[in-house]
Amino acid sequence: MVRAGILALILLSCLPILAQVQDSLFVADSLSITGFEPEQEPEQTAALIVVEKSELLDWIDMARALTPRDDQLWLNEANIPMHYRFGSNISELHTDPYILKIHGFERPQSALGSAIFLDYFSRYHIFDYALGEVDGRHLDYDIPVTLSGLKGSLGDYDNRDVSAFIYKGDVFGFADSNLQLNYTLQNGYWLENPLSGSSMRPYLSYQYRDFHWAFEYASYQKEGSALELIPNYWGSSTYRLKHKYQHLYAHMQHPWLSLYFIKAQERLQSSAFQQSQNTSNLQLALQRRISLPRQRLDLRYEYADIDRDYEHVLSYNSTDYEHKLSLEIQNEAGLDLKGRADLLDWDRLRSFVKLKKDLGRLSIGLYDQRFWAERDSSYTQSNPVDGSMMGGLSINNDSETAIFSAWQASALNLSATVGYQEITQHSLLHDLSDQQLLLRLGAVYNPRFGDWELLIKAAWKMQDFSQYLMENPQFIFDSSQSLTRHLGHDNSLSAGFRLKGHSDYYLANAANPALVEASTGLDVWGEVKVSKLFDFCVSFQNLLDSTLFGVYPIPLSVHARLSWYFLN
């Protein structure tokens, strides 16, 4: 925690320095910055840059909309992932396996589930959702005015969470540069164990003519619950885990050719482990983009050096590779087409194709995603507790084909997907494959009656049930409802609740595929928003005091949180 305190002081000390780089700054209807260029001729005068305050507020609005929140749904025709999110914590059900990326690079799987990395990457990145994948990327801030802020929460069971950030465009007078500093501290109770952690991220970028350079270092530390492991590692009792992840990312982008680099390290340790588990990966990529008025083509080659000092069975659509050649096509002329093909190590193919046609308010389409190869035939992995070898479990959605439609009106959006999916399940004891009929339904209703605004989001997934497959519930649902009273001058009062749940299924654990009973979770919240710069929220978490996805995420508890932005 000494390192945490030192970094917090550095962040706070940087705030006045960055704010005073320019000679003057006025926050009113417009923002003005006066800067002097070096070695000007005597007759030249100071350059005046005017930044409208509305531009800053619009950026804050955009950032808020793109930042994952506890009451938001991630919904498209091919995915209804089941997440339970609270503050800086996420648990999930792997009913719609997806490829998790950061800055375009696939995140190699470890003994931990993807939920913990969704939590990490959502703190300082925004997500792009595409067929079969979710990619965490950076959100640029290029406004030459320092923006800083605090986000924090307090709650029962010693839950404490605080995050500070400082963003600055035109750093130290360099036009088209961007500096971002983020820091987070957390304590609390999650998945039946106390937790503590911290994270930080400095990001620096610079645009010069057609070249764009960027550098990012991100570090995350968390001491939490063993229930954040993939369920196949769960035992009869839970214990505390220490997890550390860090990465160094850089790129050089040019219209003709772009170069990307990431180096990541991960360590997992516990007093219950015989030895720690370490994963490291070095990934390099070259990418060429060809853009036409209504078409785009991306050709990308990636080299990956992935090293684990333990044996692990890959699952949930994750796969290792050393070489990956990708071709991605987008076409918006007449018929919308999105397609991507990944050739892995020159002998395995993975494809994603989506066709869509807009017919006024109605749109129809189809998609197909599949893995054209056999999965790894080794199904034993290291037991971190005693160092022995244990049975592994690999569950994958190897193919899915569906048709979908959506209808959009001024306040109502409806969507439906019908298709088939092939679920494969492999272990030392069995090799199963099951083709299942699936149905996804989604609805968003967002009418406004004067100063009152109603927002309802709901999603359902139904599929065939097999008593032999694990983590395969027949029914899941997720909904978020809120009512807002707009008070003028960007002030508002809101209240809402979120309801989510699933039917019975069997735990994805080869040694103990216990029955996970049907469950429903309920959260309720109320929020006060004062301008676009401040909001305060009180929430009641897990009002039904229930388990979700076979775990007890958080006890029935009351929490308060705030967000406060500062224009310096």
C-alpha cells in the first residue's frame, strides 16, 4: 500500500502542473487557452485557442455512455452474456463464449475466468462488441483542457472503492498529443471472501502527420476469492487468491501499415497453493487497412509467444497459437456484410460471417461462426493446491448459425434470433457434442413524457437442455428498468432496478458437476445527477440475498457511490 500512496501523491501533484501548462484557462460558456510558441518573431502575438465548454461536456457524456455500469446490458443478436457486476467486480456465466481482446490482441486464457479481466479492462478502456468477440480499446481525449475526476463508493461489509484520473490534450504545448493517468484502490467483500486491490494506467499518444504513436502501461493487483478461478478448479472449500496482471502496449499507426506490440505478465498465488502459477505473453502484429467509401478490408498478421509454467486445459472458445493471419471485410453497399477469417498456425481456421439488410424500420440478417478444427486432445491440467495432475474440462461453442431480425421505432426496439449451436464438451471421461436449437429475444423501450423518461431493457435466451452438458442452462434472462425525472440544466432524479437469473444447470467441474439450482438476483438504485459533472447514487445490492451462477456474489447490503468531474 506504500506504492499505492506514492502513486496517489504523484497523480495529485500532476494535476496543478498540467493545469498550468497553458497561461490561462477560463471555464464559462467557452474555455480559452493562451499559449506562446518558442522563438517567435517580435511582431507575432500570443496564439489564442478557444474551446467550447459544450465540447468538454459532450465528451463526458460520451465517456459515460461507453463506460460499463452495473445496470447496463451487453446485448446483440449473437450474445447475451450473463454478468453480475458490482463496482470493480464481475462474476459471469459462460453461456455465450466470446474471445476477449485488449487493444486487438487475444488475451491468453489462464486458470482465472474471463470475468476478472473484463473487470480490469473495463476500468480504463471501452469495449467494442463484434461477432464472437469483445475488444477493450482506448478512448482518446484530445481536448487541450485538463479534465480530472474522482469516482468512489462506500458500503456495507467494508466496501470501499476510489478511482482518480487526469486527462490532458496538447500536453506541454505539443499539438495532437494525449496524456491519461488513472489510479484505483478497492477494498470490500466479494464471492464469499474479503478483497483488496489496486490498479493504475498511464497512457501517452502523439499524432504527427500520418503517424500515430501510443504507449500504455497497465497494472492490476487483487487479493480476492478462489471462486474467480474457472469452475473446474473449484474445490470443496474456498480460499483467498493473490492475482497480479500487467501489460506494456505500444503502437505505430500509419494509413499504409500499422505495427502493434503488447507484453503481458500474470501471476496467481495463494497460501493454499504449492507454488504460484505464471503466464507471460509477447504479441506482435502488422496490419494493413484498405478503405473505400463503403467498404473496408483489414489484413493482419500476428505472432504470439505464450508461456505458462503449469499445464492448463483451454476452454470457452479460447485457443493458443503462435501465428495468426486474419482477413476482415466490411461492406455497406446494398447488403451489410461483416466477415472475418483467422488462420491459426497455418492449419486451423476460425470464421465469423454476418449479413444484414435494412428495410426501413425492419432489418433482417443471418450470421455464422465456427471453428474448423479439432480441439486439443490433452485433458489433464496442473492442480495448483498440491501440484499433481487433475482432470481438465473443455467446453466450447464450436459452431453457431442463426437468422435474426430487428424492428426499430422511435421509442421501441425489438430483436429476435433463432438458430442452432453445437456445444462440445471434452474431458478424460467423455467426449460429447450436442446440437441445440436456441432463441434470443431482446427489447428496449425508451419513451419520454415531458420531463419523465422511462427506460426498459430486457433480454432472454432459451435453448435445448441436455442433462449431460455442464454450464448449459435452458433459460437465462436479464433486465434493467429505470424512471428519470429531468429537472432542467442537466439535473435529474432517477430510480430503477435490475433483475437477472437462470434455470438449473450443472457446474462445469469434471470432479464434481454439482447441480446449480435456478436463481434470481435483484438490485435497486436511486440516483441524483447535478449537471453533467456530478452524480450520486444509492443502491441496494442482492435484495433477494440469493446466489448467482453457483456463487454468493455479495450479501444483501447498501452502498453509496459518486462521480465528480473537474474542468481545470
